Amino acid sequence: MTSLDGEQSNDSEPTPAPRKLSRRFMLGGLAAAGAGAAAAPLLAACGNDKSDGPPGYGTGINEGFDGDIELDVRDSKPDWTPFEVKKAPEGAPNVLVVLFDDTGLASWSPYGGRINMPTLQKLADEGLTYTQWHTTALCSPTRSTMLTGRNHHVNRFASITESTNGFPGAAGRLPAQCATVGQILQDNGYSTFWVGKNHNVPEEDVSSGGSKSEWPLAKGFDRYYGFLGGETNNWYPDLVEDNRFIEPPQTPEQGYHLSKDLADNAIKMIRDQRSSNPSKPWYMWFCPGANHAPHHSPAEYAEKYKGQFDDGYEAYRTWVLGRMIDKGIMPQGTQLTPLNPLPKDVALDDDQVLPWDSLSADQKRLFSRMAEVFAGFSEYTDAQVGRIIDFLDQTGQRENTVIMFAADNGASGEGSPNGSVNENKFFNGYPDSLEENMRYIDVLGTPATYNHYPTGWAAAFSTPFQMFKRYAQFSGGTCDPLVISWPKGIKAKGQLRHQYHHSTDIVATIYDVTGVEMPDTYRGVKQYPLNGVSMRYTFDDPDAATKKEKQYYAMLGTRGIWQDGWKASAIHAAISGEGHFDDDKWELYHVDEDRSESKNLADENPDKLKELIALWDTEAKDNYVLPLDDRTAVEQLGVERPQAEPPRDKYVYYPGTSPVPEGVAVNIRGKSYKILADVDLAPDAQGVIFAHGSRFGGHTLFVKDNTLHYVYNFLGIAPEQDFVASQPLTPGKHVVGMEFKIEGKGPDGESTGTTTLYIDGQPVGTGPMRAQVGKFTLAGDGLCVGWDSGDNVSQQYQHPGTFTGGTIADVTISTGNETYADLQKEAAAALSRN
């Protein structure tokens, strides 16, 4: 007798009685006697045949299935094995990686610094403090290495996402050959969370309608809450939850600060996971906005440091080096390097440090206060991390949680020699003014400023090394804090580790401690090998030889190479725009003997230097490092990059939409432009028609007291450039707007020209105006219609300045050659049809 699957049955077994028709499995209408023969091919194709699928589809979807499939489910045997979600290895720990920004080795108390970090100190006392852990010298590149375990050029992150240039090592999109730690852990039974800063999504994708292929959820993270850009206003952040933009849950007046909000959401994610899947381990990447500018600190934390930096940054360097030596962070005999180490013909003016003794009393008072606010910002954020760790203690998770607490590059020199109340000036190539900065000394760190300390503190917080963030050839840019604590897995308590390591080693270490392996192939793509090595060998052996063999460095035109305790460094200024890399002079340091890189041994060891330069050339070739790019910040940030949308010179925006990020909004930088809005006004019309940017750089068209205003806030420099209509607005339909015509350039490269305000095609106000040639902001305060997101552009209305008393049909912004009159006719025609 033949069964439904075509196999011969045992004649000695009785034939089972037929089931009632109502209980038969219906296959394409085949249910009565005689259906078996017709159903056999179907069952052969998708039933017990476990290897062959439909023609052309390779192996069948039943591959690995060990049950039995018959016509009737009651005659079949299930097998859940091939459908089960993979579980993490037994006993696998949770992993919490905390990554601060812009923090030199000499900043924090566990390393001897003056900034009190109780949470970090507790972790250091319970675990290990690393003294030679290095980064790439810049945020996006370092973060990419901690996402994949590969070198930053392999990840296509030669620099930040805002300065991609279309070459293989600098395209700003993670290649499929570099699967992330989130993806690998997620596929191996981990819950995965990312909270805080991202800065690895291409600028052109940071939009509601943009590609989500590089967003955290597409890179292996179950949940995301934070900001996608390189920085954000800590009082008015630009927030993303999972795959959508959201507004902050509170205002500063209600007690909001980004660091606290991020900790709140981190705790909630872990609590939710603990409530639903308590046996499942989790991985969390917690990346606060601290210590990146703007340095926004609650007043009570900044006040903790009142007077503590009055001795100045040169005195701090001497004091902190002594502390670092006493603690064993630096070996006895470590020498202090020069405050301005680069030759005058190489150094940039913006990266110079003004000697403390040369400062006026006002400068000293201002610079000291800037350091106090920075310190308060750092300690406040440390306290928020402490809340997360307290929650782990309360829920019994701390014992088997690996915590890595680090920073992504050296202290930041982007505040210029004079410090800044608006860091955006740096990215616009615009100088700071002591007179202007002094006006804000009493409100530094509040929503009124976007502040950044001067280069002197960058050098001090990167003691004892040369230079700071952006400079990859010196440890001032790359040597950063790292503390690792794992009560269950690390026996040593409160010890130092001096092995040489790099940010590429974090992922390899995570795989090692979790028992998860990096596959050779991921989702059908052969994987690029990990460049990092696991640091686990250091956990219980303080004297173990360094397993890192070599590490190249390259950032913004600077470059260096480390191997076996020796380092070669090319002398070049970051983002100098000078080029001529073949003319760079190389220096040589024996880092094992000279930790601060204070003695140039190039003349004494020419063969060793030649060997290391040749190694750098090989590493550059193997890691897609070339071409080197030292163009200025304004040049790099101003590069036109491919967009998802076709090029156009006319943009139409509508009310009720999320803010349009600057990376995809209309680009008016260095251009003449026109803004027109179709409005229907009630007698009490009031509020923002259009806004883009913030008080630190932006422009806005709004109605106040029946009068049309256009404000261009040039880098936050008071007073606002306010153009006011000479006649009131009347109720009814109108086309209102403005036009800016470039006529020249100012002394610092800014655009200068004439702005004219219009109502229904008639000029109602005109005057001179200057406009930024750089971005309004690196990240945040996008373009809005009908309100002003984040921090408002003009102080003539209160956040969010929502438009009321009428309707806005749309707002058109044009950078094309057509006249305002032509656009007015188009708008009037459209308005008449509404």
C-alpha cells in the first residue's frame, strides 16, 4: 500500500480508519477519497522533503526540520528546533559601554584630574584603569571602531559624517563587510540598546524621509533614544526615538537636561527588558552629549568648582602631572611637553594657547569660569551614569555586568585661544571676541550660551601630551580614559593596566567576555577581519605583554604609527588646508621609555624612523586611508554631497511637519535667496511662519503685533538683524516674504548684501545684512513652518512661537535666478486657487 508521501507502508499494520471530512486538512479543495494522489506532489515539495525547495530557490525552507509532515496535522510531528531564536551562551554577562566625548586623560579624578567623577571612581576602585588606551582623535571615526572592531577607514569613517568626501575610506557608510557588535550580539540572543549620541548616520540620511539603512535600528539595535548628529543643545536637544524624530519631554524651566533624560530612558529600557525577559542578557551603548560642546551644566554643579581653576591651565598641567605620577598613571620621570609644540610655520592660529601670564584679569576670570562650567557638566553627567549603575545594583544585575567607561578622543581645542560663547563660530571660521564673551560670563552653561573653553584647557586636560582632539599624531588627541569593571569576571580591584590598546579592541573584548564569535560570513557577506584584539588577557595579569602589535593613526591631515613601543609622528596641523604632505617632517618617540612623547629621537634612530614610515604607508594602503584631507572645517563641511532628492533650487515646506534637518534642508550658505509664504491671517494672527536654526545662528520670518519681521541671527552676535515691515498686516490672504542679495564678503569671509521685506509683492523694508557661509549648527534646530523647534532663533518670541490666528498654506525658499516678482506671481496664483 502506498502512503500520501509515496512511501510503501507495512502491510502487516492495520489501515487506520478514515477521519471525518470536517476534520481533514484542506489542500486546494482536495478533501475526499482520491485526494491523496493529487496532494502527493505538494507534500513532496513542502512537506517531508527537507532539502529541495522550488526550482531555482536552492535548499528548501524545511532544511533542518526533523519532524514529520502529513496531510493531517494530527498525523504529523512538529519540530521547533530550526525555528528557535538563538540564545546567548549560558551565563553570558550584560555589557554596558559608557562613552563620553572630548575628554583628555588628565581631566577626571581617577586619573589625577580635578574633575570629580564619583561614579567612575567607584568603577575604578572595583575594577581596572587603563593608562594607554587610544582612539582615533575624532568622534565619528572612534565610534565606528567601537561599533565594528575594525579600523575607522575600513569602516569608511576617515572623519565625521559631515565631512565625507566620496573616497572608499571616507564615504561615511558602514560596509556590509563590517557587521556591528549590535548585529552580532542581537543574533546571538542579546537585547541591544543604544542611548545618546550616534554620529554615524550620514548627514544626508538624517531626515524623516531619508534612508534608515544606517540608523541604529538597522545596525542591530532593538531600541534607540538619543541624537543622530555630532552634538546637540543639552537644554533643547534634537531627539530621535527609534526611527522617528520627537520633541523633548520637558523644557529647561521644568528641569530638563539631556544627560538626565538619557539616563531616564536607559533605565527604562533595562527595566522593560528585565520585566519581560529577565534571563536574557543585554548590551547597552550609553553615549551622553558630555563632554562635547556646548558645555551645558546645571548651575549647582558648576558652582562646585568655583575658584578651582583660578591658577590657570599651565599651573594645572604641572599639578596634574605630579598627581598622575603619584597614582602610577604615568611612570616616574615623565616629562611635560611644550604648551605650543608645533613649529610656528606649521601651527594654526586657532590652535595656539595664550600663556596664562599674558592674559588680562577679565580673560583669566572668563577662562576659569569656562573650566568650572565644563567640570560641572562632566560631574553632573557622571551622576546620571551613577543612577543607571544604582539601578543595576537594586535589580541584582551589577555582579554580572561588564562596564566599560571611556571617552572618544582627547580634550577639544575647538574653542579657539579665547574660548567661545558659541562654538558654531569655529565651524564658520569666525573669530571670537573677548568683549562679547565677557557679556555672557554670568550665564555660561545656561540656555543663553553654546559655550566652549579655550585651547589652553584642551592642552591642560590632555596633559602630559602634545596637542589635543583632531591631532592623531600625538597622544594628546588619542590617549583617553578607559575603566573596566566586572565584579564576577575580574578578580583584581583598583589596579592599573599599562598595556597599549586602541578603540578597535573594545568589540573584540566584548565578543570574548560574552562567548560570542564573530562569524566569517554575515548575512551572506564575507566579513572583514577584526582589527582589534581582546583585552581580556589583561584582566588578571597586570604584567602581561601587550598583544597589540601595531596601530596606524590618520585624521584631518595628521598621521602617525605605533609599533612595539615606538611611535613615528608626522608634523602637520589638522584642518590647516596646507596640503604638501610629502614635505611633512617626521618625529620618532620611544613611548615605552617616554610616555609623554617629549623626546624626538629621529636623528638618533633614522633606520627605526624609516621602518615606521614604511609601515604607515603599508597600513594606509591596506586600510583605505588615502587620500589625506586637511582642508579647513568650512571647506569640508561645505562639500556638496549626493542627496536622495534630485538637485533643485526651489524648496516648498508645509506646516505640521517635523523639523527638517540642516543636512537635507535648503542650503542658503553663500547664496542669494528668497522666502515666500502663503498665509491667511485673522485679526489676531501671531507667531512664527518660518524658522531655521537657533539663537546661535539662524533665521526666522514671524508676525508680532500685526507686523511682519524677518530676523537673521548671525552666529548669535547681538543685536539681532531685525527687518521690520513699515506697514501693518491686514486680515485676509497675503503672500509675505523676503529676499537677500549677496553683494560681497565681509572681513572674515561672511556674505554681505541687502535684505528686502515684502508684503504682496511690495517692498516694505530694506537694509544691509551679513550671513553665515557655514552651517547654522552642526546638528540640530531644523527648518520648521508654523513654529520654532528647539532653541528659538529670535528672542522676540518665546519657544516654540507657534503660529496662531490664521493658516499657512506653505513656505517656498528659492536660491535660483528667478526674481522675487516672478515667484510672487506664482505664489499669488496658487493662493487664488486655494
